[in-house]
Amino acid sequence: MSGALGRVMAAAPRWLWAAAAAAALGALLGAWRWAGRGRRRRRGRLERVGTVSRLVVYPVKSCRGAAVSRAEVTPMGLRSGDLRDRFWLVTKEDGHMVTARQEPRLVLVSVGCENGCLTLSAPEMTKLSFPIRLPRKNRVRDCRIFGLDIQGRDCGDEVAQWITSFLKTEPYRLVHFEPSMVPRKNYRPKSFHVAYPDCSPVLMLTEASLEDLNSRLEKKVKMEYFRPNILVSGCSAYEEDSWEDIVIGDVELKGTVSCGRCILTTVDPDTGVMDRKEPLETLKSYRLCDPSEQHLYKSSPLFGRYFAVDKTGTIQVGDPVYKIVQ
């Protein structure tokens, strides 16, 4: 270093030197993180396993899903505009969740979104519309899902009366999970957050698995019986059981557990009538877990797979589905 440049740098204030050093360190750390991401993504090769054939968001737990052509995948599940997956929940007046296991006719309630409002429609009911962003004066209720505490803002008396009138059994409320609220934390097998889903943020099923099940049934069933978020075509039956690291577009998903099925699968999505037998009994005849996993699934047959979200982004129908092969 010599000449005028050396004299200028020698005279530079200490804060300028500190800033330059911090910038250099930041650049170095940024390059290290970028290289680390590159190494992580290159830890295996991508192998195509199928194609996204359907995307469904279920805004109100146990109500009808909304099929979409494109969805944002957030850490807490699928989102399409203001519709977020299982961010609304029907509860008893004491806050305990209510699903189609207790009220099968919930599956007949269609949910939509118009001009910042959630809409509910059902047979012989007048269509109801109410704001997605609820007034702060609405009560925040303490709720219970599978023995775990979570909150939800009450959607109001008019909505509660609509649901109660449709189900005709006992008084019910509808609550909305807001981003400022504390989500449920699931630790099986890793920590991730959800609002009102049973388990993980994303449920995936393949067309081939459904076709194989139907080959064993006298009365065929359709995808709506099983309520997946992502339906995949172009792969073998039950191939999803082994999927661990999945890439769709710029989204990365991590397999958590298989979906243990319950009596909800016996509710006909077109009639709201619970059969209590099929297709659950047929699934139990050939889809029970390995004895080493009975502590997780007990006697529930497995059909579909849950995923946590490792990297957020957007996916759409027609996207190729890849698994990362080590």
C-alpha cells in the first residue's frame, strides 16, 4: 500500500474500518450459507416419482375441500388466497373440537371465499357470508384438539346459529385460528406447528393407492373419503409409504408419519351418512402397520402419508413430484 491511497486509508475513522470488516464478514458468512445450501440440496439426486394431479384446501376442519389449481405451501399447510388449510374449527360451547366423526353431516358444508369473506353453504340452508378478518371484540376461545390446548377467535352468533341449525343436535360455535395465536406443536417424529389439522401440515395420497383399494371393495369410494391435500398420479400403489424427502417445484417436504385411518373414512362425502364399516374394514384387512410401529398407529390402517414443510413455495397441478435419493 503506498501513495495517496495509503494516506487516506490510514486517516480513515475507526468506525469505517469496523463497518468494512463487518461487511466482509457478512459476505463471507453469506457465501458459506449459500454453499451449505448447495451441498444440502446436492446430498442426493432427484428421481421423479409422479405428478401432482389434484390440490385441495380444507378451510373448515371436516367440511368440504376447495380444489385449487395452484397453492402456496406455508410452514402450516396449503394456502390459496385467504383460504388456509384447516384454519377454522367447529367446536362445542366448551371449546372441544367437533368433526365429522361426531357430526357426519359436516362433510356436506361447502366453503368458499368472496371479497374477503368466508362463505358457507349446505343443503336447504341459505348461503352465509362473514368476514375472514374478524372484529377484535369477538371473543378468543380456548379450544381442545386431541387433548391439546389451542385458541381460536369466535366467528360470531350468526355463524354459530347457522351451523347449529344445519346439524340440528346441539349448540356449536365456529372459531378461526389467527396468525398471532400460538399453534399446536407436534413432536412426532420432529417438531413442527399446525393449527387445526389432525397431525402434520400436508397430507399426500396417490391415485394408485386409491385404485388398489377400490379393486378390493364392492362399493367404490373416491378421493374425498380420505381428504388429502396433494393427490399424486403416475406412481405405484403405496409408493408414498417410503417417501421421505420430496421436492415439488421449489417446495421441499419431509415425510413424518403415515396416516392412520379412523371411522371418518366411512362417512359418505355426498350424503353425510356414516357407514361405520367400509372402506375402513377392508383397509384393516391388509394395511395394518408393522408390529414395531403399533405404539404409533395401534389398530388404525395406514392410507396416505403426512409431511412437514422444509422449504416453502408454490406448487400447482401438473407439477412433477421428485424424491431425493441418497
